[in-house]
Amino acid sequence: MRSVKATAFSSSANLGAGYDVLSMSHLAFSDTVYAELINEKERRVMMESNSNVPLDPARNSAGAPVEALLKEFQLNYTIKLNVIKGVPHGLGLGSSGASAVAAVAAVNELLNLHLTLEDIVKFAVIGEQAVSGSPHPDNVAASAFGGIVAVTSHDPIRVVRIPINLNFRLMLVIPRVNTGEGKTKKARELVPKQIEVSKMVENTRFLSSFILGLVKGDRALVREGLNDAVVERSREPMYPHYPKLKEIALRYDAIGACVSGAGPTVLILYDDSTKLGEIKQEGGKVCAQHGFQCDFITTEIGEGVRVEGLN
Ligand SMILES: Nc1ncnc2c1ncn2[C@@H]1O[C@H](COP(=O)(O)OP(=O)(O)OP(=O)(O)O)[C@@H](O)[C@H]1O
Ligand SMILES: N[C@@H](CCO)C(=O)O
């Protein structure tokens, strides 16, 4: 039987004021999905995994988009997906998104559907809808395209990679906690439905500064822009360690810090001026004060989804 392997990397969405719009792929973790054509008789998705994610395709971020693909292309095929999880889930690292992108990319290759990367994002978003109740496109856009991306249109999906002219590396501060089922769904319920114009203006300034700082290679602008006056604040009860951790990162001259997606992971941008050792030491104490340990993982900006035909 023909089978295809696809690998998609972890991601950090929002990046300060870019809620549901900005996201960054990183090489820290990845999911791999093997897709195999079992028969051409019955429209069905069979699931296997090395992890405790749901094996009901409708409740799995990899299975749901593949079911939608088979329906969209009116294919009565049985497809087996083996989801090899490498991205820890429920921690704000785009785990559900990575599976979704890898699954859609693998089936695209397996069935020669000729999907563009934006088509892959369009279908992978169905996986996010299945697990968080919202079709947020940011994580899947970063896992599909790589780099730092802006989703400039939702319908139709349009994704733009942001040119990066600033040298920096990444550190993920990952709490060793179990956030339970549907963490992102709960986090999205905390986001206010309406905000004051002053908050919109403040976030527009942040977003402009962050993006312009990346493009111009202006460290101070990136530092000024990596902030958020709305979503991060509304969700603080889900990551009480964050404000102090951010203050420590900035004190020791990190370029900036933000919540990774819906958290609780914190993303820190740093360079040679940053006193990383002090951040790890004092940041570790902050995590302990909140009752958990944190892993401090350094990594780099990631690539887009990789596909490999196996036979
Ligand atoms: N293939 C999958 N990979 C990861 N989680 C999955 C998958 N399929 C279903 N899930 C469920 O989705 C939830 C994890 O997704 P969730 O959106 O909450 O966090 P995340 O994707 O890890 O991080 P982020 O905050 O970046 O979205 C868990 O409840 C998990 O059981
Ligand atoms: N933009 C999404 C990303 C989830 O990783 C959210 O913050 O809910």
C-alpha cells in the first residue's frame, strides 16, 4: 500500500498583539503523520497514535481535516493516519495545529490533490475547530509555511511570511503541568468580546512596532512591540507566572517575551546581549513559587511542513 510521511513543527501563536493573526514556527518539537491508502471502497479515516490524543477522527486535529478532504473531493477512500506526537499538547506549542498540518500535507501527497500551502492551512484549520471550537488559523499557518507569518485574510485564507532582518534566538519556558482537556477552548472563552478603542489603538501600536521592527531589523522596535493589552491580560489566571517571568526577561535584556499561543508556555526572544543564565535561574524560582518546574528550551525559528513519499 502506498504511504506518505509528513512532519510539521511546533509553533507559538499571537506573538503579543497578534491574536489569531501572527504565529512563529520553531524547531523545538515536531509531529509526524504517516498516511496510508487502505482501500478505494469506503470513505473512512482510521487513526493510530503513540500518544493519548483522541482516536475518533472527528475529535482529533489530524483526523477531522482528512475527513473533510475526502468529502470535499468526493473520494470513497479509506485512509489510515498514524500520528506520532512530538509536540507536547495543551502547553501553547501548537500541538493540535502541527498534527493537522502534517496530516493534510501527507494526504495531499498521497492522493495527488495538488493543494497549495494556503489550501493546506484552509483544511488544517478544521482540525483546530475540532479541538478548540474555533477555526483559528495562526498555528497551522506557521506550521505549514515556516518562519513568522501573518494570516492577512481568513476567507479566503491568505498567509504572508514576514521578512526577518534581526538576529535572535528563541527560548521556550515550558511549565511541567497537565492543563487537561481543551485548554485553548477555555482560554478563548476568557477573551473579551468587546474592548475600548484605547486598547485597540494600544495593540495596533504594539503590532505595528513588532512587525516593523522585524522587517527593519530594529531591536528596540521589536522590544517595544512584543506586548499585548487585551488577550494576554484577560487570560492571566491561566498563567500567573507570566508577568514576573516577563519582567525578569526584560530586566536581563531579552529582546522581548510573550505568551506562546494560549499558554502556559512563555516565548522569549534573545541575543548575545541577553543574560540568559540569570533568566533561567530567576525564572526557575518564579515557576517554583507557582508550584511547578519549568523546562527552558532554546531553539530557532522553524521551517514549513516537510513531506516524504515512502513508496
Ligand atoms: N492530534 C492532536 N494533537 C494534539 N492535541 C490533540 C490532537 N487531537 C486532539 N487533541 C486535543 O486537543 C487539545 C490540545 O490542543 P490545545 O489547542 O488545547 O493545545 P495545543 O494545541 O497543545 O496548544 P495551543 O495553545 O498552541 O493551541 C487536547 O485536549 C488534546 O487532547
Ligand atoms: N490564537 C490562538 C492560538 C492558540 O494557540 C489563541 O490564543 O487562542
